[in-house]
Amino acid sequence: MKKNKFREMLGVLLICSVVLSACSTTSQASTTTAVTTSATTAAAAASSQSSETTTAVPASIAVSDVVTFDEADKAVDWSAETSTAIKLNGTSAAVTGSGAKASGSSVTISAAGTYVLSGTLSDGQVIVDVQDDGDVHLVLNGAAIHDNDSAGIYIKEAGNVVITLQEGTENTISDGETYVFADAATDEPSAAIFSKADLAINGTGKLTVVASYNDGITSKDDLKIVSGTIDITAADDGIVGKDMVAIEEGTVTIEAEGDGIKSTNDTDEGRGFIAIAGGTFNIEAGNDGIQAETALIVDGGTFNLVTGGGNVNGEVKQEEGPGGMGMQRGGMNANSAAGTSQGAAATATTETTETESTSAKGLKAGGDMTVNGGTFTIDSADDALHSNSNVTVTDGEMDIATGDDGIHADALTTISGGTINITKSYEGIEGANITISGGETHVVASDDGINVAGGNDEASEAAGGRADQFSASSSNLLTISGGYVTVDAAGDGLDSNGSITMTGGTVIVNGPTGNGNGSLDYDGSFDISGGTLVAAGSSGMLQATADDSSQFTIAMTFSEAQQAGTLVHLQDSDGNTIMTFAPSKNYQAVVISSPELAQGGSYTLYTGGSSTGSNTDGMYTDGDYTGGTKVTDFEVSSSVTWLNESGVTTASSGGGFGGGGGGGGRPQGGGR
């Protein structure tokens, strides 16, 4: 595809990143704040809105909106009659046809055309230097090329270059640990396959790249992978495309000391993105797995990512203080989206390496990240999904274990579909604002489960750190309008350094067990008008929903902690079950909100006993409840009914360090 055509389509990406169409309203709003791909601007915009302002959501974007895999990219056919054959013979090469010339162990291609490479070059190089910007088709037909002191394939000049991996063949490109350059000012090539032109790789054969010096495959322009089996071992980064990396299909295996796949252009608008339509990716990276300087879009594929040695290498964090504001947010200091990587070619001092080379995220974007599908298994020392702007998940299946956040956005985190299973994290889902409207999300966190505007990383922006030092604001909002969410948290369950709005969906919270945190923690209000909520945890920081909510809530405090698995059963005066729930952790307080609770209705709360119903995440449906102990009878007369073992009580005006707004205070007379 020619440059002008591609750059026209890049305008779509830029427009979609800056001009926002779908909006989630916090109240009756008259203004809209646009979220750009700039991390600083996005975070500031998200945290500076008033309660009368609309939070703008980036328009949905797909791979097809930003890149096309055209006929030239997919061309694999060739014939002996119309191509030039290059036979590699150890330390020399023989050329049959026009457009190429062999000199010792070096082959130079100087004209557009198709070139078929076969045989072995033990210490030599194939150079593409087409000054008229013509298109070159390289067919690797059982070729093995090794250069001791430079790139095996060096594309110096051409219009577009397509490398085809011939069906049924295995091909290897490799280099040595040190490169020899013309002078001290020269630092290119810097990869085993290095291109200064647009590069596409296709075919059904196999390509093995062993990059002992620095990167595996690098394009200083656009890089497309259409198909093929690619296996890369790299001293630094596996695959690098400056302007963009686009992948349609293929099987890619990368073992890299630096980043797995990355884009690097941080100066030209609409560039520096990664777009993946499908494929299979097995990446083990010392730094980030897939890292886009600007936008990252994934429509599908299978991803097995291990970064920084996995979640066991996550840096130990200090426990957050009461109320959800971290005393110190540790974790691996995030470098800039450019992600300076540590590798054999690195010349930085030890001090620089320690401050700039510790980002080990699964998926990372300097701008917006959109996941529209795919199957992900991510084991990361740092965040599993991280954006310096917005994260949007519309579909896909994710299994995440991380040493830091499961999903982090400096601005807005949006989940509208898919299945997300975060089995280990410091904080599960984090953002200046978070919107959940669909999907199935499960979170296990050693601190907060879902955290709005609570991050406080120590990495400074000046040193390339991520700009997620959120400032709590009344506009910071957790919005739940649908979906299914479970949270198992040692810190706060749902934590908003602003407010919470729930209009639908199901939310189940287990934990914390310590009184320094709460299952629900918010600074503003928690307005609930729909959906099902149950939160079981400690009582010391207990908050319920807002006093002016249109859906009714009960908040029960026990005088002593109840053992994990002890059923809580709520039924109406006719014996109809409102909820039967088995918390997975010890608990001393339970908050229940259900559309089935009604003004003036009479109810009974039980503990213990058993149920014959179907148990999903502790929630029982259908079946019969028997054998429990009645705790109290009560009548619902207000939006929030506070209970203890003596019956109805009242809530205090305060809620401890973290809240108290909107009727979320501790009940008087309740157990502590």
C-alpha cells in the first residue's frame, strides 16, 4: 500500500483518539470533556470535571479502521522465469538474473523485483538498496543468513519490501553480539532484520531470528505481519515498527530481554500505534510484552504473555492507609511509552537502567488501548493492561496474574463485554473514572479491588514515569450499569475517591477482613437505582449506599466476626428469598441492595443454615434455605436500613477516614 493511501487512513485513528462520541453522563450535563491520547491531558481532564460535566468516552475503534492489509502485502506467488535467484554458498553467493550483485559474502539488491534466496550464508549480508523507491519482493526459500557484525538482512532504501516465507521451508536470520559501524555517529542497522522502508512479512513457512546484538526485526517505517511462523530470540526487543506494527495472522514466538513487540514513533501524529487483528503470540519479555507508543488495538488472537519474570517479581507495595488513599504506591516504576529496554546493546549507566528499564507490563499503550476480542493469559510483574490514556474492553477472555494492577488507565477504564479473570493483583481495576456496562469481571486484589482515582505511583513523569498520580475529585466516578462483577479484596472492595453510581448489573464483594478498609469506600455519594449488590467484609469502615437512592439497601453489622462460608439469608414476610449468600471470607458486616426490596416491606435476616440452590460465586439461586438462625425481623422504611443484632438502628454522620458522604456512615450500636 502506498504512503499517501495509508496516511489518509491514519487520520481515522487520530480523529477517533481525539474526537469522542459515546458519553456516560454523571448528571444532567451541559458540557463534554474530550479525552485525548495525552496521558497528562487525559488524567487532568478526568479529574477536573465538575459534577455537572459529562465524562466523554472514546469512540469504539477496530483494526480495520486504521490499517488495510492489501494485495501487495499478501502477495506470495513467484516464478523462476520472472524472478532473480540468489543461491547462498557458505561464504559466497551466486546470482542468476538481474537487479542483484554478489561481492564476496555480501549480496546487494539495487532494483525493484522478486528475489528468491536459498542456501546458507555463514558470515554475510543481504542488502536492499533501491534508490528509485521501487518495490522489492524477497522470497526466503530455505535460507539461512548469519552476519557476525551486522544485520543479516539490511534494507537501506526501497519503496515497499515484502518478505515471503515459502511454504514448507525453514529460514534463519541471525547476527553476532557486536556490530561494526562506519563511524561513531552511526547506529544503524540495529536488528538482525533491519528495514528503513515499509516492511511486510507473509507466507506459510517458518522464520527463526536470533538477535544477539539488539533487536530481532525492526522497521524504521511501517511493519506488517500478514502470516507465517516467526520465532525470535532477542538481546533487546523482539519486533519493532517505528510508525506502526500491524498483524493480521500468524504464529509469533518471542523471547526478548527487552520488549516483545513495540512501536516507537512519539513525534508524528497518528503514528506509533499497534493494531492486531489475530494470530497466536507466545511472548516472554524482560520488559513489556506488547507496547505501543500511542494507540494499541486488538481485535482477536491468542496471547500468552510473561513479562519481567511474572507476577512473583512484582515489587512489594506498602499497605494503603485508611480511606483508600495510598500512603505509598510502590510497584515497578513505569517508563515512558517508548519503553527504553535493557539489552546487550544498551549503553546506559546502571542508574539510568534502574529508573528507565523496569516497566514489565503485559499490554501497554501511551495513548488509548482498545481490546475488542482475543484470548489472553498474562503473567506480568507490572500492570497487565496499562494505558496512559483510556482502556476500553468490549470483548475477549482474559486470565491475569500481576504484581501490580490488573487493568490501569490514567483516564477512563471502560468494560462493556468479555470475560476478565484477575486472579492476582495489587489493585484489580484502576482509573481516574471507571465504567462497567457489561461482561463478566472477577478480581482478586491484595489492596483495592476496583479503584477510582486512587493510584499514586512514585515514578515521576519527568523521568518517564506514568502520569497516574490521581487527585481525588467529586467528579471521579465509578459507574456500573450492567455486567457481572466479583471482587475479593484485602483492601477496599469498591473504592472511589469520588462517587459511585449503579443502575444495573450484579456486584459481589468479599473483603476486606481488616477494619482499616471497607467493602465499599467512597468520598462523595453512592447512588443505586438498579442491579444487585452484596458486599461482605469488616465493619470498621462500613459504608452503605446513599440515603437518597431510589433502590433500597440494608446494612447489617454483627457483634462478632462470622466465619467464611456462613450463609446470610434475607427473605420477605411471605417467605420469598431476596438473597442467600455465602461470603468467601470472614465478615462482620453485610450490605445488600436488591430491586426486590420495597418500601414498607417486612423482612427477616438469617445466618448459617444451608441451601439446596445452585451456588455461583457464593450467590445461591433457586432451591430451599433451611436450618439458619434468625438474626432480626425488620421493616424497610428508608433508602438505607441499618441493622444490628438488636434490630433497626441509625447510621452515624461520619464514615471514618474514607467516607461518610451520602449516608454511608457506620451504624450506631453496631459491632466494631
